[in-house]
Amino acid sequence: MKLLVKFLVISLLLPAYSYASENSNKQTVMDKFDQLNVQTDRCMNVGRRTVEQVNDNWFQSLEIQQKRLVLVELRKKALERCVKDIEAEYTYAVFKYTADTKDKTYLDAWLALNEDKTSNAYREALNKLPSTEMKRLSESVTFYYPFDSFRTSKHLGLEE
């Protein structure tokens, strides 16, 4: 009889626990999404700055088109760096929610958002640049934090 009572209690509580867990995971995803948006906004606000000058021999040796490409990539890397911690937390929350619920809605949306949409021509031009120089420049004081690559290009005389 005691075994039957235990079974009944467990069978009644398990669906409630599962529902609560699913809602908790969903709320975590939503909270992390909100935090990611807040951090992205912060990074975009910081990213309004213009780099006044670039005192780097390698950068100065590049052609105008390459300089523009480098600035776009450096901006992209700085923005990625700025959101990477909360982005990792959000990714984990989405993964955990998907694993627990088998609901792939958030995962599919996140994958679609993060799909590489870079053109082949852009990727080829980028691959011609030495990655060690790009990494070095991206970690420099000048380019470590987000900036406006278009305004910087204009300020540096790279745009017409």
C-alpha cells in the first residue's frame, strides 16, 4: 500500500515538476535574451565613437579597399568581444531549454541569426590579409572596444 501511495504521489508531482522546469528554462532563456539585448545596446552606444587616427605601419601599408575591409572586421571583432560573455550564457540557456523540452524554436531562431552570411568575395578578400596582423590590431588599445567603422573610414579619408 505504501508503495502505491508513493507511486501516486510521484506520478502526480512529476508532470508538475516537468512543467515548472520547462517554464523556468523558458524564463531563463527570456531573461538571458533581455540581458543580451541590453549588452548589445551598450556595445552599440560605445561603438558610435570614431577612431581619430591609426598609427600602425601594417595598416598604413594597405590599399584603401583593404583598409575599409580591415576597419569593418575590427569593428565586428570588437562588438563580438563586447557581448561574448552574455552571448555564451544565452546560447547555453537556449541549448538547455531545447535539450529539456525538445522545443527547437529558440535554437532554430538563434542558429538562423548567427548563420554566416558573408559573401565569397568578401571572405576571399579577408583571407588574403594576414590573420596575425588582424588579431594584433584587434587587440590593440585603439580597436579593442567597438567603434563606428564608417565614420572612421570617412574621418581617415577612405570614403569619397
